[in-house]
Amino acid sequence: MNKIKIELPLNQEIINNLKIGDYVLLSGEIFVARDAAHKRMSEALENYKELPFDLTSNTIYYMGPTPTPKGKIIGSAGPTTSHRMDKYTPKLLDLGLKGMIGKGNRTKPVIDSIKENKAVYFTVIGGAGALLQSHIKENELIAYPDLGPEAIRKLKIVDFPAIVAIDVNGNNLFET
């Protein structure tokens, strides 16, 4: 199996060449945000406030880490179900978000927005949080600390394994 190494943030040339089923190894910075953080970001946008990080060309991982064991950078770091963020996702894609990492299929409005914004959705295996944790080299809490495990974090990852689930053309691994 070919493994495509990708340096983040994403660029359009890389995204355009990805196809569903491609196995990728992601390295660079990603941001972690789940349901509550997406709701806060949506409220910030509605109130004309800045977001806690620039979405442009960035990738969000839908994950809530478990408590960090002593001597570790982060706890188990498995994905959460992506469709829970779907009501917020098209707006974030319109603002420049280019990648998302999670588990499970996406709704039609999100798939349409991925196509329109020339973005990509990666999936990772649920239940593999301990494996995924080993690819996280830095962990920084950057916003909404009151949300606990749902706070926004910036992670530095190295060779983080994922699969292209929805490509720029709207091809969907979950439907093939």
C-alpha cells in the first residue's frame, strides 16, 4: 500500500491529487475541536468575533483526549463521530478550513461544501486512540479551557496515519 506523506498545513495542489482510499501520513500542526468548541466558534462568528485560530489551509481533528498519563504528551487520542460537527462545517470550510479528520460519514451539505471549497476529509480508525496518541509530539491548549476535553488544542503530529474518505470531487469512501 502506498503511503502519501503530507506536510501540514494543506496546500491545494496536494488536496487536488488525493483520491478516496489513499493512505496518508500527516505531519505538522492540526487543531482539535469537537461539538462544544464548534458551537463556541459558531457563536463567535455570529457575534463578529475572531476565532481562536486561523482556519486558512488548516485541519481540524474531531477528538477529545482522555486524561494525560504521567510522562505522556496527551492521553488516548481517538476520533469522535464527525457528523456531530456537520451543522457548523460548511461555514468553517467557507472561511478557509481545508482538512478534517474524524470517523464516520458526512452529510450531503458537508460533502457539497467539501467539493465547493476544494477541501478533504480524512478518516481514522475508532478504537485506535493509543496508536494515534503515539504520533502526537506536542499538545497546547489554545482556547476554551472551561470545556475540558472539548477545549481547542493545537497539536504537532508526525506521520499521523489517516485515509482519504471524501476527496475534492465529493467521491466518498463510505458510499463505494
